[in-house]
Amino acid sequence: MKKKLGPRPALYPLPATLVGATVGGKPNYLTVAHVGILDLRTVSLGMNKAHHTNSGIKENGTFSVNIPPERLVRETDYCGLVSGTKADKARLFESFYGELETAPMIMECPLNLECRLVQTVDMPNHDIFIGEVVQVYCDEECLEGDSIDFLKVQPLLFAMGSPGKMATSSGYYSLGARLAPAWNIGKELMK
């Protein structure tokens, strides 16, 4: 038997990311789980309009998406709890800049996407930022050739229960073992 829960984005878990932007000339980071892939070079971020980081993305037309590892769970959660108007969250990390020069990235994160803003979609309560991935940076120890080994990245995953309610399942998770190879296991049903 299925129970109706009403309309909601029940697509969790998602990767917990730290979105970087230069705000007022300083790096700032915000925890964002509502990040999506639009095509192979384009990502989207769904961010509440009240966030301090939004102004930096709009001002500079750049942002970064940093993938924190499990060991940064405390720092990642903190960056989602505290506003950049009240605290210098960048002090927790070593920041670096890439080709765009205004999208701060986090050295402690094994994977960083440097993005150029291509469109902002104005929703009632959220800004949807669409960005072109200009460059990807990855720690060498997390690579297998030119491929990212996500088990070595150890990304944090985030799950949320009902909107506005804290469910016992809400929280951060780790990536489990690979269950099967993609574009392969389904071939067994083609026989």
C-alpha cells in the first residue's frame, strides 16, 4: 500500500556541496544540496533568495561547487547554519582561485567545479542559478587515470525528511559500495 505525501522534491539523498562566491571582495561558502546536472557541462543550484552568497554570484557572474569529503561534515553543516553576513566561513578553509578568478574554491575539498553563471531563474522564494562548468579540479589521489574515483572522494550525501520538519532520517550519509557497473548490469534483462 502506498501513502500520499503531497507534492515535494523527494529526490534525496543528494550530494552536500559547498557553493563558493566572492561577496564584497571576500570568499564565502554556503552549504547547498539542491544542485543538479542539466547537461554534461551545465549545473543548476537552487538557493533561497535570503542567502548572502546569492549577491556574490549575481555580482561576479561566477561560482564554484565544492564536494566536501566525509571528514568535513562539521564544517559543511556549519556553513549551512551560519550566514556569511555574521561570520567569515572562509576562515575554515584554504581558498584558491582558478581561470575565472572570482569563484573561490576549497583546497580541502577533493573535487571542485568552477562555473560561469549563464542564467538566473527567478522563483518566488529561490534563485535558480544555471552555470557552465568552465573547469574541474580534482585531487590526484582521487583519480583513476582521468576518471574521478568517487569512493576515494568520499562525498557527503544529504537527505531531508518532510519540508519544515526534522525527520530522524534527515542528515548526512556516506557513499556506499558500488552495487553494479552502469550501462552493463541491465544487459542481463536483454536476453
